Amino acid sequence: PDFSALAYFFATSLTDILDVPVGIISCAYGGSKVEGWMPKWKLDEYSDWDVAKEKTQPDSVLKEYERINVMYNAMLHPVIGYTIKGFLWNQGESNVGRHKEYPSHQRDMVKIWRDEWGLGELPFYFVELPGWKYGNGEETAAALFRECQHKAAEITPNSGIVCTTDLMYPFELEDIHARRKQEIGERLAFMAANRTYGIKGIPSTYPSFKAVDLQGDKAVVSFNNADAGLNPNMDLQGFEVAGDDRIFYPAKASEDWNLHTVTVSSDKVKDIKAVRYCFNNFAIGTLKDMNGMPLIPFRSDDWDDARRACNLTEK
């Protein structure tokens, strides 16, 4: 019961696929920051992080799991040297709110780990942050963080991210721990099987936002990795639109079955300027490709201060 359920399901699934036993080293600490898994010399290069200052903070102010550099020293460094095939990474809650720096920090961490092991460009596969009722009055804090997780995958060679938007139950709004660890572990195994072991026919990519054509009171959204189409064909939930006032309203959405695009509109927005999908702290996505891989949450705008007229988390 103390072992990682996600890692267990990854290993059992990949073992079934490869017909070869897959071993796992669990080196994890709940609630830790990405900076907790980095050496002091790198953290000293970041102006907003101070290892020496943190050491003066008592546990009543700064909990053990919140401290930087500690996991690298006490947990990661002792296992460096084992012959491994790659890394799995399931982390992020404690970095919500510092999304802009996250991609470069994660990239730096991965490079340091790879250099420490000396086994080449080891694959690094990680998990999109699950939904929860993140506070501070910011409805999109977690969405902004997920967006930057995907940016981290883009700037980190030989890495990939598993989308989890569809793997949530409504009651998980109150539970920060993702429940559906079997499906998440399996998706990590699919990614490893396809990208690391070269097994064809196993889905490991996700449909994503490509472009939007704004046409006044409607907008047409096109996607990457959706050449075979999307489903369900009707009742598409999770889309929002906004005009110049940057107030987002739930949108009606329908798919063009021939072009594999989605047209969105709202009677409250006469001149659409932006489209979003599941871009919220907690929003359960239902739109998938024909392999059952969920559409990655997205926004067509760059408005970090956008507002909503109604809260989708309550639906």
C-alpha cells in the first residue's frame, strides 16, 4: 500500500505489452516542488529561490515536502547509478501559481538527471495536473499550469506528457489526489511502448488545438492529431467563448464530420475574440479522438486575467 499505484499500473501494463518483466524504483514524495528535486548549484542560479534561507525556516512555517533541494539530496542522489530505461514524473500541485517558470525549471531538472546517470537522453514521461478546487480566487491557476506543463514537454527533448482531462470524477473537485491511477499508468505505458520500445499501433498522441477562425458570432476551431475525427459527435461540452470584454460564457459546439473541426457560438457573445476548452481548475473533458485519446485543454487567447460569467466547476 505504500508503493506508487500509478507506477504499479504502468509496470504491469508495460509488462503485458512487452512480455518482459518491468521493474520500478519508486523515488517520490507527495506534495513536493520540482525545485525539491534539483541540486543547490542550479537553484542558486534562480533569483527567486534560496536554499540557505529556507534552512532557517522552522517546520511550522515550511513543511518538509515544501522544501527545495531536500529530495534531490536525500532521495534521488542515493539511487543515481542504477541502470534504468527512463523516468516517470507525476508532480505539480505545489508549483501551481508559478507556471511561467515551470517549463524551464523542469527542463533543467531533466537535463541534470540525465547528466547524473550518464546513460544518454533517457526518456522522461510525465502526467498532466489533475483537477481540483485550487483557491485564491483564480479559476484558471491550474489550467495555466497545465498549459506550461505542455510547454515543458515541447522544450525538453525525448519527453512526453499524458493528458488526464477525461480521467476525473465530479466528486474529485474536493480531492486533490487523482483516483483513476490505473488509466493514467496505462497511458504512460502506451507512451513508453510506442516511443521507447517502437511498438506500432499503440496510441500515444493526443488531439490538440491548432488554430481558430473567428467569424463574428461563431468561431471554427481546427486541431492537430485529429485526422480520423473526434467523438462524441454531439453534445460537446467544455467550450467557452469571449468577446472584447474578456468575459467567458459556455458555448454551443458542434463538429463538422468531414473537416474534423468544431464550430462554437454563444448568444451572449456577438463578436467572438477567444475560444477556450476545459481551461479551468476543474473541468472534465469528454471530447476525444477515435482512439479514445482526450483533447488537450487549450485557449486561443493570451489573457491571463480573463473572467467568466458562470463557473463551469459547478456544472
